[in-house]
Amino acid sequence: MKAMILAAGFGTRLRPLTHKVPKPMVPILNRPILEHTIHLLRTHGIQDITVNLHHLPEIIKEYFGDGKNFGVQLHWSHEPEILGTAGGLKKAQEFLDGESFLVINSDVVVDIDLSKVIAFHKAQGSALTLVVREGDSPEQCDPIEVDDNDRIVHMVGASSMNMPDDTTRVLFTGIQVMEPEIFDRIPENKFYGTTTDVFPGMLEDGLPMYAYWHSGYWKDIGTIQSYLDVHKDLLDGRVEGGLPIENHNPAGGPVLIGKNCRIADTAKIGPYVVLGDNCTVGENAVIEHSICWEGVTLGKNSHVKQSVLGNGVATKEKETLDKKTLA
């Protein structure tokens, strides 16, 4: 099966980090989030992948190339003007057309057996399968409702006629399996959404659309807080099947330290800290519950907590940063 990774977004909620770093290159445990997504697909036998790009595309293409170093074959679909999810799919039609294909957001960390999702899709004879989960609150859920047979029966923009009384509102995870007939519903070279512009019409026409329930780990990195939370969960070993990492567990707690870091003997690192490559931590500096990208310097007696520091950021001597994001 072929797959498409949706990676054309701006990452606005992660600014200022994403002003000069495209969101797919935002590091998770010192590896780009897109690399984690590629690893997930490859683990389940999906090696032919297209990725749509818009913001700072050359940085991404230079890092990943044709994908051979990552065990896959990558194709790039550059959108000079962003096209939305459905519009992006339409632009990649030549690559995806002809058989069922999987679509996944590039900004999610998830432990899921994609092989089971694909098998479910085929067994149901589904035109569309959305991977869903329970939300933490009704406000968090998407306007997607399923019946007791896991069939999708309503979403925003679709008629509520003939909808069963007992339905469940769900949270869409950004993972889905589609049939190529969906391309007939998408105009070319136009900004177009799937959940807003395409899926409601499929429901109106009575096409079989199903929900696959995922009860394992899932979190997007759309905000700074969720970005920090994902690292805590990963360092705690709550996520299975991800890229191999070398965890360091000093007295301070779960910590990951990159290559060529210089750390003063009197510095305190942890708990829940990730240092990128070539970082420097000065005398008596303290860092906890924070993420540093490459080349960060923490000055003497500085204190950093609940913060994210982008490439090359330097703190001053005795400076305190609490819940800050710097780039």
C-alpha cells in the first residue's frame, strides 16, 4: 500500500520555533517528527510514500532526499500555494491513484498497528476509514459521530436525517485509509478540505464509511505544552514501537543527551530534559522539564524549566526561564 504524509502546514502554534524550521523538522528526541512518521509506516510494510510540502520545503527535502537512507522511497509534492487536505491529495493523485491508500498527519506521535487498520478497512468494504479515539472531553471531540456498528453516520455539513438516536462523538486522529474514487470528488488546484468539503457528500450518498477505534497512545505536537508532554511520555517509555533511542537516566531522572555536549560537573539536568547535539551547560546551571535543540548554551547559574529553546539559543548568566519558548 502507498501512503501520503500531510506535512504542508505552517506550524503556527509552535512559533517562534517554526519561523525558520518547518514543522516536519521539529525534533522529537533529537530526530525530526517526520522521521518518526516514516519509521511507523515502514514498520508496517509501507515504503512507497509521498509527502506534501509548502513551508520551507528545501530544508525537508535536503534532509530526507529520496528516502533510501530511511528504508523507504519518498516522493515530494510541493504546493506553492497551500491546498488543504483534499486539495493536497488531488495534487498527488498521479502517485496515489489505482488502489487503497493511507493518509497520516506528520505531527502525531502514536503507537498503532497500521496493518490492523488496513485489514479492518478492507474487511468492511469501506470507502473511507477514519482512525478515531475517545476524547478527554466532549469539547475536544470532532463533529464526527459513529453508531454501535462503528459506521460513521454524521459529521459537520452532512444531513442528520435517518441518523440513529444512539451515537458517539469521537476524536479523529489524523490517520485514515481511502479508496481512489475519492479523487472524483475533489476539484483540481483549489483549496479544499476533506472533513468539510468531501466527507459530508460521501455520507449523503450513502457510501460505507467506518471508524477504527484506537485505544493506545496518541498525541499531536500542535502546541508547546503537547510538545513537552510527548517528550515526557517518550522518556517514561509510554510509547511502543518508535525509533530506538538511547536513554540516559542520571539521578535527576529521564534525560536524553545528544552528541558532543559539554556539561559542567556542577550542572543539574533533569528530570525530563532533552539536549540536542553540541549543547553547552555551564557551571551550576539547572534545567528541568525542558527541550533544547542543537547548539544551545545555558549560562552559569541559569535556571530553565518548562521551556523549549531552539537552535543556537543562549541564556545569560543567572538568567531564569520559566515556560518560555525561544528561537
